[in-house]
Amino acid sequence: MITRELAHAGGIMRGQSNPKKQDPNSEAYWRERGTTRPNLVWQQLTSSNNLEAYRTRVPGGWFVVVHQGHRDFGGSFFYPDPTHRWDGNGVFG
């Protein structure tokens, strides 16, 4: 439960917005944090059953997206691999 004091200090009282919240799509958001916007490089994976699969390197592993375009179906998941040894083929283990 958020106490009234915490809610007031955070600017989340009813009818108020958080004045410090910035849009993560703006360059100012990243400059303020002393870093730059992440650059996700997507690599297409070989797949079967008319699926499109892509992965991108993220801290601690891979972010994988699977999509079946003609059925408007898909999903995503995190694949833990701290050393990024997975070559994108089959099961790594």
C-alpha cells in the first residue's frame, strides 16, 4: 500500500502526473541517464512451419521473437545465455 506521504512525494496523487517522467523514445531521456538508446540488431533465424524467428543480444542472453505472418500469430521470450554462446540453431545446452 502506498502511503499518502509517499504518493504525494512521487507526484501520484489523484489528478496529478509524475512531472519527472520522460518519454523513453526521446534522446533527452537517454542523455539524462548518461547513456545512449539501445541499438537492437535483429538476426533472422532458420525455422520451420512457415514461422519467422529473430533474435537480438541483450544483457544475460537473447530476446527472441517468433511470428507467423499469414495467421497473425506470434510471441516473444527471453533465452538465458550469459556468455552468448547460442549459435541460433536447435537446442543449446
